[in-house]
Amino acid sequence: METAVRLEESWKVALFGEFSQPYMVGLKSFLQEEKAQGKAIFPRGSEYFRALDLTPLDKVRVVVLGQDPYHGEGQAHGLSFSVLPGVRPPPSLVNIFKELQSDLDIKPAGHGFLEHWAKQGVLLLNSVLTVERSMAASHQGKGWERFTDAIIRAVNEQPHSVVFILWGAYAQKKAAFVDQSRHLILKSPHPSPLSAHNGFFGSRPFSKANAFLVSNGYPPIDWTLPANS
């Protein structure tokens, strides 16, 4: 993977062996072929590992696990559920903000740019890190899932306790191996409009995450997003 040399140092150490594995070599070839055919791939190559670059391994306090990057023009930038400034928040993110307001009385900031969370130790990780424009789930089964399993495994093996926020059956199945005796696992339906009313609303993941962090001697996450992002 051509961007591997720019990976944040703690992740580079933890994941070094993955890049020489046959599955990762095959994934690199797949992406190169897609681009050679003129297909638009989101996010751009420099942002494939943006979540890791913003949240070093030893700084991870919360993991929010998504599935695929947004496939609309200008949306995806390497953080699960997040969109770039100036882009209208998609429906799932709107529902996340509704639950945040209900849980902690934090009003939506008017944008969906979540880097402020990532810089505090919230690993906003998608299971699959690329997608073809307008083709949802188009890069599933190409190798990313194995790579992101390695990421989750590295977090699971950290000596400090971490909160895993798992929205929906896909995320819950993917992180099923996380050690629940050391880490807090928060499960609920996905914030999608199709499922949010089945238990996502009222699940209070943000206050529960902060209570766990404080009880383990870590500062809480400031879930408020700066208005000028």
C-alpha cells in the first residue's frame, strides 16, 4: 500500500507485518486496477488511514466502528460517520447528533466533521476503508476487513481499558473477540433511520463511555464539536 510509509508511527509498528501479507498485496493491486480504469475511489489515497493518523494506538480511548466510507462526492475523508466541513450530515449522523443531544444536552454543531473527537482518542474506524463513487459496499471482501480486524486486535491488546461503541449487527459481529473483562462494550441498533427507533435512541452511549473512562482514571471525551470546523 503506497500510503503505508506515512502511517502514524505507533500504528506502523503494530501493523507492519500486515502490509507484506498476500491479502494486502492483492488489495493494493485491486485499488491500482480500479484507478487505472478511471474509477473514482473515496476517500482519496492520503486519507485511507486518516483515523489512525489522528488517533495513535496508545491514545485510543473509544472505538466507534462503522462499515463502509460514504460513497457520495466529497463526503468520505477517512473517519467513520464523519463528513467534511460544508457537507450536509447524512441521516445516520443526524441521528447520532439527536442521541448526543438527548444524552448530554449537546446541540448539533451544524456540521458533521468529527476530527475533534478523533484527536481526543476516539478511533472512528470503518471496517472497509475505501469505496467506489456511488457504489455502496463495492470494496467489501477485497481485504480491508482483515486489515481492520488487525487494528481492532491491536486495540484489544492494549494494557489500558477502552470503550467499544458497536452500532448494529455488523459492528457487533466484527468486534466479537474483544475482551469484555477489560473493555467496555456498548451495543445498540445502528443509527440508520431504518433501525434507530429500535433501541439506538435512548441508548446513551456518550455518557456511558465517559462514565467508564472517568471510573478508570481517564478524562472524559468532550463530545461538543467546535462550531467553526
